[in-house]
Amino acid sequence: MTADRPRVLLVDDIDDNLCALEAILRPLGLILVRASSGEEAMKALLRDDFALILLDVVMPGLDGIATAARIKRLDQTRDVPIIFLSAFGRTPEYAVLSRVAGASDYLTKPFDPWVLRAKVETFIGLSQRLDGPSPSPAARPPGCAGILAGLEARLSRLETTVPRLEDGLAGASRAELAGIAAELAGQVCELRAAADALTRACRVGDDLSVGALPPDACAR
């Protein structure tokens, strides 16, 4: 994977869906790689490095859940984030199943192109930062305290975005509302990343810090 043009793997057994994903993501300037089955996806992942996987859940043969489980079992691919694309509703059972399978996020079809682009940009930005050089230990605040500081900053940003959305419901255009919604989706992702990092740090006592999860880790 090159730093300038990250690779994103698109996995779906329906060609029209792959075409739609490519059309939505093409403006981001990413390298988009197709796979029409779980088996094809595994072969692609073993050939190249990817920053993100968009994975359809319902496929013949090796479905999305089974494919994600295989991806997470391999050292070479276990850290690649996965966004599930599913026609299933966001039921509690499905949410649990997707998390157990290793998905970082999921979208229900039909999804909003603005939201999909926002989520892809978010995960690509996080992947690039985590792959970059680590800051020196002297520059990093202590584990949980540093992450809490980043979490507080993210909450402040979210608190300023919600009133903008509420104010815009009256007279804003669809494009303006979609832009605010995409921004909100990115900020919610930031909160999830910070909360997950805080949980890991406090559970295992790691010296994890905001240096490992930059304040703009999900910035688009």
C-alpha cells in the first residue's frame, strides 16, 4: 500500500453493487480493488496491503461473516478495518454478530453515498496515521489520561455540530444537511475509536496514549 494512494478492497458478488461503490468512492482518489467472492477477497489480501475492506455480508459460498473471521485470524490482515455492507436492519443481534466477526462498522443498504464516503475517509485517515512513525515517548502524555483528554476534545467538537444540524433542519438544502450529517458521522467514529482505545488501555494497563490515537485520528 502506498502512502499517497491507499488501497480499498470492495467485496460483493453482484457486479452492479461493485460499480456503484466505485462510482461513489472514485472522487477520493483511492486504489479500488474488486473481489466478487470471499475467496477472491482472501487472495487479494494475501497479494497486497489494504487500508480498508468494504465487505458485503450475504454472498454465496464464503459469506461476509465467514470471510471477516478468516481475515481476523491472519496476522497479515487482522488489523485491516472492515465495514460491513448489509441489507439487514441494525438489530441488536446483527450488531453483536458483526462485532464478533471483527467488523469495525457497518452500513445498511441502501446507504447514503455521503455517509459512505465520510466513513471511508475516516478509516483511511486512521489507518495512515497508525502506519506512520510513532512520536517520541517524551512527547506523549500518560495512557488513560491522554486518551481521556482526546475524548473530551472529540465530545466538544460533537457538541458544536449537533446544534448546527438542529438549526439546519428548518431551511437548509439537502446537500447542506448531507454535509453536516457526514461530518457528524466522522465525529461519532472518532468517539468510538477513542472509547475503544480507552477500554483497551484501562483493561490491560498499557501505556497507551493520545500519541497512539491522535486527536484527529478520524479527521476527513
